[in-house]
Amino acid sequence: MEVEYSKDAEMEKLLEDLKNSNIKKEDWEFHDNYKPVYSTGNGLNRKVVEEISDIKKEPDWMRRFRLKALEIFESKPVPTWGPDLSGIDWENTNYYNRPDDVNSTKWEDVPDEIKDTFNKLGVPEMEQKYLAGSVAQYDSEGVYHSLKKVWEDKGVVFMDLDSALREHPDLVKDYFCKAVPATDNKFAALNGAVWSGGSFLYVPKGVQIDMPLQTYFRMNGEATGQFEHTIVVADEGSKVHYIEGCTAPRYDRNSLHSAIVEIYAKKNAHARYTSVQNWSKSVYNMPTKRAWVDENAKMEWVGGSLGSKVTMLYPSSYLRGPYATTHNLNVSLAGPGTVKDTGAKALHLAPHTSSRIIAKSISIEDGKAIYRGLLRMNKGAEHSKSHVQCDALLINDNSTSFTYPHDEIYEPTATFGHEATVGRIGTDELTYLRSRGLSEDEASSMIVLGFLDDVMKEIPMEFAVEMNRLIKLEMGKLGAVG
Amino acid sequence: MESYPETLKTRLHDGAYEYRRDAFLAFLKSPVRDYKESPTVKDYVEITDKELQEMLYGEMKEIKESPEFSETANIRVFNDEIEVSDELQKQGVLVTSMVDALKSQPELVKKYVFPKMGKERIEFLINSSWRNGLFIFIPDGAKVTIRAHTISNASASFASKTVIIYGKESKVRYTDTYSTAGQGTGIQGKNIYFFGEESSRFDYLYLQDKAEGVRDITFVKQYLERYAEFQFFHINHGGSKVLFVDESQQIGLGSSFRVYGVNFSNGDQKMDIRDSSCQDGEESNADIQVRGVVTGKSSTIHRGNIDLEEKAIKATGFYDSKILLLSKDGFANSKPALEIKNANTRSKHGSAISNVDEEQIFYLRSRGIEDQIARGMVTAGFVGTMIEKANDEEFTRKVYQYAESLGANAFLATN
Amino acid sequence: MPELKIKDLRASVEDKEILKGVNLTVRGGEMHALMGPNGAGKSTLGNVLIGHPNYKITGGSIVLDGINLTDKTPEERARAGLFLAFQSPVAVVGVKLSTFLRTAYRQTHPEDKVTLTEFYDRMKVHMKKVGLDESFMSRSVNDGFSGGERKRFEILQMVMLRPKIIVLDEIDSGLDVDALKLVADEIRDYYSDDVGFLIITHYQRILKNIEPQFVHVLKDGKIAVDGDNNLSLRIEEEGYDWIKN
């Protein structure tokens, strides 16, 4: 890394920022007046799907795949076991919005208004500082991608999935919807039918990329859907860290984000996926994220779910080979009026596999944080281990928290433990800190950071920066603690 | 089940008719879950509507051999007959059948029984279709020890309802044993409701050891007023399918609910053991600890939900489940949950599933102890540590007895 | 008079050969010390003798009084009269010390119809001798025991179960001077023509309290040198480097 970062410094900065907090949501909830060049209009039917496929000039197998997925989507009911999803306006959502024909590897070629948007969000700055490559997506299409030459020379492929489908069709076909088939759930089927954009990252055997690669997703249109599909392949013995950031302006009408992320960590590979989601409070965020983890490979999920109206997200690891491991760290912030139904899944399908899940949630005002998880040890997953920890912090009296883990153990030699706690910011702690001269805001944010400490210790630097930038906005509300 | 209202009119037209009718309507209205419980199974312990019909229309079958009651039992129940010791009656404890209580205690029934319809589908059905059960009233300030033993024919299918009301500052110790006579595959449902008045204390030891083929469905509820304390020791050992649902209703300030549960599933048994708290009362507390031992091809699921309502300021709720999975063909599962609707509370749950540590077995074997006995000892140790906390002699003895008697078959599938 | 014959014993852990042909005979009335540098395979030998499932015997034999123990289970070896005091005994949560010892005794001495009271009385006497408080009887086996308490408990088991051939693996580690003396006294009291000892130790410390007639040095999975107690004294001064395989 060219620029020195220290996590402690970031924490300090966060506290400092909280003290002088005058940052407003408008910092990213702005929207520009960029008009889409092409849109399929509202609603979803066979014609819309065919149209998307036509515009993209896709191979025939993809077109057929989309139509099949549409059938599956139509046949599946809206899930009722989780949060209320009646606010999704299926009829009046715009399933495809194309900003421009431009998809450039040069920043200068990106249309000015879009460029301004990404500039405001600090995307190019981040790329310069510590990224090995980046992709930017605006509504339905990628508008920019770059990859440092050193990695390109080693055979790394990093671009939006549409470009990849054109340039590396066979590679894409090998992995597309293998881990997450369209039959998986209604939202995965929807993505299969109307997917557009997302990233494709392929790291060849033995290549270890020491700087992260990032995709930034921006949803601009009102009542639009963003359905990107991301595939990360870490081939045998490789190492990669992939980051995603997401924002959208706030509108009165709800938008839908239903992405698919598939990660393939092959034998001895090490893949890390970090995402910070800060959709505005008119977005239903329903992604399906899954990793196949092969022998002795390591998969790390690091997630921050900060924004959106409703999020349902359970990144899963299928531990398919012996000694495969997965770590899953997740921080959810359920701000006022929002629901975070998040968690993790780990499926132990081979011997000596291990998983560790740490989930922390914070509920502010009437925010509702839900942990929902699945842990399965199949018969034959001998000597596998798992530990799940989920903790919730309630900030206000009317904050609520729900914890629904689900553990299925079919293997007697496996070891499994689960712990969960729910607590609140204690008056005693607050008073103690305040008696030492801290303001109520400082004191409570210090306690919040203390609560997050064991996760913060493990999260990568880039994530701490991102967390800092985003969490402080929500934390600015802490004045209302009590 | 459409013909049920007719049955209701003719067969069970008693003083509880309206209650039965409303409960049945509630049963009809409650939705049947339409999604799978987990990606692998639809239900962990499935009770079909066909089985419920059996329970509903089952006839009381005579027990041929004379029932072997526990010697110390001071309440003996078999078929619809109830026998109560004189000593208990002298202490002012009212023990009667539910059917008789409808006639002899209309006020109490109206006050306690009728307002509580239940929460769950099958519970509603039992409340509408019970044949009989116990009705017990313990006056304020009484100190009593009750040992009830209920024996039913293993092939009989029926539903029963038991209501136990105990007064202010009363102190009760109640041992409740359910067993069967003969062999059979009856489906037997029961609702047991407790009403604990202010500052009462109730120690309840529940022991279910029915015959192999019996399907046992039990709903237990504790309505706890101010400072009422309820300690619950339960053991589930017998039956083929066991659905055991226990939920406290902690209405009162400072009410306390402690549960120590142990269950042993073996053979092809399927057990679904649920212990939950529903806390409305300020400063109420719940501490639930459940242990399971899974052997053979059996399956056990532990569920527990700590529900702290908006009003339950300064309440605490803890749930802790541990399951020992001893065989290759066994299955263990835990579904703890926390539903916290008020920030001024503390709650926690933990669950663990593990097997016997082979290093421990080896250590015992190196001292000359046979493999199987070593496993029995470690298993007894696993449940024992929790039982010691419960500090109830009878409970401890039973648990050790079951743990150590896990037959040779228990561990056969291991290794 | 008992006799343990270890012949050309080879054993491996996770396919790595640790013992590469050990020959050793321990008879009743004999006190042997097995010394050797770290990693020589000393503890492996103890574990292999008692039949730990993680150690695989790849050759040779273990014979006690004419009975071949090589393929026997740990409990069969224990019942034949073999005892290993473990270097780090595991905790067995929930199993009471008294229950454990009583069960083990019944299994190793089915012929002895000792009453429960007699057995516990005997146990209390020896607990006192090794320096374990009576309250330990109702505690879980090794659960929450200090290192020293674990070692005392191993010795207590030895005297209670009355084995014929005893292997003590680093019995002196974790013991202070006073405790070491208590343990050594108990070992000497138990020592007779009917029992043989194999004391596995890295240091010479315990050998000052119990003088062995035979000293063997294990190096790279083989006995490199045999001698008497003078050998242990030389090792104390010069270490193991001078010994060649």
C-alpha cells in the first residue's frame, strides 16, 4: 500500500468526526439529472427480457437462460418467512436502465454528470490510493473499468460481466450461475432473467494480488432495479481481495436491488469479499451471495449493511473440500424505520472443514435488526468445527432485535457452538464516561465502537475507512440516546 | 375434521361447550406453515392432520393388566379415574377431574380456565377436544407435596387438559409422572396450565417415560403473577414422536422462571423440545437450560425463544442448549431465538452440539473401564453438571439412571 | 513376578515414524528410568504402551506376563496390569473422581468384593498421603485441577488400582519440592518385588528421590545407551549431546 493507514487513527478520526458531526445524509442521497439513454420501461415480461438480451447482443445460451429464469421467477411466491416485502412494486419497477453506450477504460471518457457523481462519492480517489483495479457501474451498466497493468500481464481478468461475456465467453459460461442457480430463490431467478452489469474477476493459478480490487455500484433512477451479477474466481493457490461499495439516492418510490455474487475459491486459494452497502432508505436490498470453497481454500466474507429500507442478506459458504475454511464478519446497522434481516450460512460438506461467523447488529430508534443464520454439518463432515457468535446492541428504548439461528448437525465428530447476546448502552457506562468529561455523543459512540471492537480488529483497513465514512452519518443521530 | 362440530355437540356437550367451540374455531383459523422448516426437512417432528384426527376421535381403551403406580404417588390417574390420597385432601388441596370441575367449580373454571385459549394450532385443538384431566386448586399459603402418576394405555389416543391453580405465597412441590401400560402407538395430547398467584413458589418435576410407539404431544404454560417463582425440571425419555412445548407467560413484576430440561432420544425417536419465555412483567427473569443426548438413529431439536416484550423493563432472559450427538446416524439441531422489543433488558442464548471427547474416553479406558461404560459415564457427566445446578435429588437420580442405562445399542453406530 | 517385554517396537503418528525399534524389559522389583532429549519419543512410548488410538504400532510387540498386548484395547491392557501416569491427563467434566475410581477398580479387580465404605476409606488414606483434600472425591476428574493436583491424582490412581507394571510419564513436572517428596514416598511405598516401574523423565530431578537401577536413553526413536544411575548423573552434567546413535 502506498498510503499509510492506521486503524487506530481511523477510529480516532471517527470519534473526532462524531464530535463535529454536521454531515448530512444528502452527502450521498443526492441524485443527478442524468437521463437514461435506453430504458425498457416499467414492468417485467418475456418481451422485456428478450429486449435486454437483444441490446446486449448476447449468445443464444444466455438468452435461453434468461427466459428460463423468468419462468422460475414467475412460479415462485414472494417469501413470507422474513420481513414484509409488500412494499416492492413489481409492476412499476424499471428493470433495465442503460446510461450510455460508453463503457470505458479511461476515466475521461465517462460522461461528466456520472463522473461528477462518482467524484462526489470519492471513488477515483480510492482507486488511486489503494486499489489494484476498479469497475464502476451506473444503474444497469458498467461505465468504467481499469486494472493495473502488472495484474493484467499475469492473466488477471477484471471487468464488468457484460464485457467479460463478450471477451471471455467460455470462462464466463463455466461459472455463471453454478453456485447460485436460478432455482435457488425468487430473487436469484429475477436476477437470472434481467441481470445486467456486475463484475467478473478471474485470478489465475498461483497469482496472489496484494491490493484489493473494487466495484462501485450506483443506482440513480427512481423506482429502478439494479440486478448486477458478480463472479469472482480464485483459481488454485491464488489470493484475492474484492471490495464492493453501493449507494443510491433517496426517492419516495422504492427501488429494488437484487444481485447475485458467486465466488469460487479453488484448492488452496484465499478469497476475501468485502462489501459496504449504503443504499438509501427507499431500496429493498435482496442479494444472494454464495461461495464454493474447495480443498484447503479459505473464504472470508466481510460485510457492512448500513443503508436500505429492508435488507435480506445471508452470505453462504459451501465448504466442499477437506480443510476448507470460511470466516464471516458482518456488521448491520438498523437505522430508524429500517429492517436488517441479515446473517450467514455455512454448509460443511467435507471433513475437517471449519467456519466462524461473527455478526454484530445495532438498532437505532425503531430500527429492527434480525440475525438469521444456518449452520449445517453434513454426515461425513468429520471433525469439522464451527463457532457462531451474534451480538446485538439496542440504542433506544423502542429499538428491537431478533435472533434466529438454525443449526443442523448430522455428524457426531463435529463440534459446534453458538452464542448470542442482546444488550443496550448502559446508563452506568454512559455516566461513567461522561463523568470523565466526554459528551453524551462521544460516550455513546465510544461504547458502540467498543461493541464493534472484536469485529473491527479483524476487518481490513479499506473496510475501516469505508465504515468510518459511512457509519458516522448514522451515528450522528446518537444525540437521541436514552 | 369438518365433522368435528357435530362430534362436539353430541359427545362433548358439557359446560365447556363454548370454550371448546371457540378453541376449535381458533384451530381452524390458524394457518398451517407452508414453507419448509429447513432446507432439508419440512418438519422435524411432523404431526399430520390425520394423526390429530386419531387423537380427536380416539376411544379410551381399557388397560388389561392392573396399572403399576409409583408407591409414593398421592394422585393416581388411569383411564378417566382419579384417586387422591386422604392426606392431600386434609391439607385443603382440591383435586378433581376437569369434567367434574366444570360442574363443581364453575367460578374457578370461569376465572382461570375459559380465558386461556392457547397460542398454537395443536394446542387449540387439545383445548377443544380434551376428554378429561386434572383440576387442582391449592389455597393461599399452603405448603404441599404432590406426586401424581398418570398411566394410560399405550394404544389409546386422546387429549387431556390439566389446570393447576395455586394461591398467594403457596409453596408446592409437584412430581408429575406419565407412563403407559402395554404396547401401542396411541397419539396422546395434553395441555397443562399453571396459574401461579403472587409470591408463590412451584417446583415442578415432569417425567415422561411412555412406551416406545406412543406419540406424545404436550403443551405446558405457566401464568406467573408478581414475584411468582416457577422451577421446572423436565425429562423426556419415552415415546416415538415427542413434541414438547413449554412457554412461560410472565405477567407479573419480578416473576421468575427456571427450567432444567433433559431429554434422551434413541432408536428411531424424534423429539422436538421447546422451552420459551414470554415476559411482560418488569424485572422478570427467565433462565432456561436444556440438555439432550442423541443416540441410535434418533433426532432431537431444541428450540427456545426468549421474548422480552415492550413492558418488560429490566427483564432478563437466558437460554442455553447443549446436545451430545453420540451416533453416526443421529441428528441434532438447535433453534434458539431472541425477540427483544425493549432495550432496557439483558438477554443471551447459547447452544452447542458436540460429541464425546475421544481423549476422555481413552483416559477412562486406560484405567481399565470398558469403552461402553466409559461413554455412559461421560454422558452422565454431561447431563450431570447441569443437573447439579438444579439441585433436585429426584431429578438427578432419574437423569443419571437414564444416562447410564443407555444400552449397548446407543453407541453401536459410533466409530 | 511380572515381566513386561517390549520387543523391536515401532510406532508412528500421522504416518511419521517416531519409535524405530525399541527393546526394553521391565520386571517386578525393577526400577527403570527412561531419559532422552525432547522429541526423542519418550511420551510416544508411554502412549503406545497403553494403546492410544492416535499412535499406530507398525512393528514389534508388547508382552506382559506372556500375554501379547500389541493389538489389545486400552482397557484390556489396564486389566492386564499396565498403568500409565499421563504427562497431561485430560479433564472429564461431570464424572466424579470417586465414581471413576470405583468403576475402574471394579473392572480391573472383578474378583475383589471390597465394600464401598472400605474402598472409600482406603481412598481417603491415600488421598491424604499424596496430599489431595477429601473434598476432591466429589469433584469432576481433573476438572479445574492444577498441574500438581493432576499428578497427585495420577499417583492416587496407581496405588488404588494396584497395577503390576507402571509407566510414569514426566510425573515430576508441575510438582514443587514438597509435593515431589510426597509422590516419591508413595511410589517407594508401593514399590515391591511384585511391581516394576518405568519412569520417563527429561530431567534427573525425580531420580534423586527414587534411585533407579537401570537407566536408558531414548534418542531418535531408539534406545541409544543403557546404564545404571551413574548414567543419569552424567546426563545431568553433560546433557544428551555426547550420546551417539
